[in-house]
Amino acid sequence: MRKLIVFSSLVLVFSILVASPARAAVIYRPGEGFHSEEEDSGTIEKSASEQLHKAQALEAEGSLSKAIGAYRALLKGFPASGAAPQAQFKIAELQEQTGEPERAFNSYGKYISNYPRGKEFDTVVERQFAIAKAFLEGERRKLWGMKTFSSMERAQKMFEEIVKNAPYSKEAPLAQFNIGMALEKQGQYAEAVAAYQLAVDKYPNDDVAGDAQYQIGYVQMHLIEDGSNDAASRVKARDAFEDFTVRYPQSEKIPQARENIAKLSGTSLKKNLDVARFYEKTKNFKAATIYYNQVIQDGKDAPEAAQARKAIERMKQNVGEDALRSGPENAQTGSKARQTRKLQAQVDTASRSDFAGPPAPTVPEETAPEKPKLRTTGPTPAMPESELPSQ
């Protein structure tokens, strides 16, 4: 259907062009597409400065197409002159003003290739980024002067060109991130994850690295929600969010990341809170503390976390702090976090009215707390049987 609509549009455009004898001829220029022959009109002056003055005069009077032609003539007649970089920049700038963003992007690209030391270099990269971002947000491509359809693939290629040609520019980190966004919008999730990971690896000190790390987990979580509910995918998604919480603890996305970790672990704040209360009621205070701490870690600023903190303080006052200890500070990272997830799998039915009570968790031995560790690129750890999704 889409192909039919595009084909019909092309036929309509062709008919308009053929049926309009007064319209300037349309010609094709490699790398830029179709444009009006009007741009190529006019004679070339005797010197580069005279040709530049002519182009500027046409621009000042509002004859932008003719001005583009005059700047192009300057490049053709005086390619080694000092005015050439300015002429190339003005061509791209005027193409933007006349509503030809894709052609402008290509013209800015020629500036980067031909004049990498030009004074407008930084501005050129900024303008390319702005055009690519517009395409990412739905800007439609043009054919024979008419807008046809949006293209995430074109946006992707634009950002890739920016990263390739200006890898140390201030736009490069976000351009790399946006490559992932464009791939994600195309449904190419594995490629999107790889692009986000590259943003983390290449620009670890840029603010975009945190967003990229979060997005890795988000994409993998999206795959699970779309039906790829296998154990390995759940581990990868959870690991990505856990790495995010360790690396970027000040991010505003931390609460959501913790909630995602809880979902991926097959738990919820309410469920852990219910289990903790059960253990407190049955006077298994060490087990209750484990689950209250899990609620605090996963929820942080959530109401359930506030209730868990109050519960721990209440138990301290009633039975003493020593009665709550199940290991140094009940550390809930690394192996202890995995132990808690295993315990949770044993008490999933705790909220049922006919439930007689969950088995008490095995209290970890008194060992030094394990420091949080980041994931490596090694093999994905196997999922414990208790975390396997139900069939």
C-alpha cells in the first residue's frame, strides 16, 4: 500500500512538471538529487571576489535560487580561492532556507570533506546534527520538490556520518546515541543495543553515557514484553539496569531503573513488603530485615520504601539491633542480591489466604560484604531454576 502511494505521488509530480512549460527545467545532480536549473543560470565573473559579491547581492535581494547558482559558479570557476569555503557554506545554508534539508546536509558534508580546517566547521557540524535530529523526529524526504515519507534509516545514516567525520565534536556523543534511537525505531533492537553500547564505550565521561546504559536495559526489557521472555534475555536486561544504578547513582532515572530491576526479578515492592511483614509477625526478624532492605533498595523514594524504613526502626526498638543482623549490614548487592531473589522465589505464594507460611530464608554466614561489580563482556550467567518463567 505504501509503495502504491509513493508511486502515485511520483506520477503526480512528474505530471505537474511536464504540464508546466513556464517552470524552470529540473535537472539531477549526483549526491543532491533533483533541483531547478535556475540555480545554474548566470555568467561567471572575472575574479573570485567579483563572483562572491554577485552571489551576495542576489542573496540580499531574495533571489536565493540564483544566489545558490552564483555560489556554485564560484566553486566551479575558482575552486582554490579563499572564498571557496564560504561559498560552499552559503550553498548549504541557503538550501536550508529554501526548504531542502537533505540537500543542505549533503552540501554541509562537502564542506567537512573539502575544508576540514574551515572557520565554519563547528557551525557546519551543528547544522548537520539539527537536520539529522529533524529526520529522527519525522521530517519527510523530498523528491522533485515534494515531501514524500519519513525515513529513520536516513536519520541513522546522517548521524553515522557525523560520528565518522567529526568524532571529537561536541555533537558526536549524542549523535552516537541517536544512531541507537533510529535503529530502535526501525525495530532493529540488537543493532540498537550495540549502538548504545558504543556510546557508553566511546564517550564514558559524557552525560549521554548514562542514558545509553539505561536504554540498553530498556530495549532488552521491551523485547521481553514483546514475547521474548527467555531467561537469558531477562538476565541481560536486569544486568544492564543494575550496571546503570552502580555507574550513575545520581541519575534521575534511578527510581525507574530500580522498579525495572524488581519487575525483571519477578518481584514487586508490595510483594516484598508483604513477605517482610509476614516474617516480622512470626518473629523471624532477620528474614524480615532482608526483605525490608530489599524494598528500600528497589523502591528508594517509593511509599513502600518509607514503610520499610519505619518497620526496621520499629524492630530495632522492640528487639534490638543485634536480633536483625543476618550478615554485615545486610548488604543487598552482588551475591546477596541474588540470594534474596532466590529466597523470594520460595515465597511467591505468601499473600494467599490459605498459605501456612513460607520457609525461613537461610541466613548468610558472617562474611565481609561484597562490593558492587560491573558486568563484563563475558558469557551471560545461567538463570537459577527458581527464576525461570512459568510455562
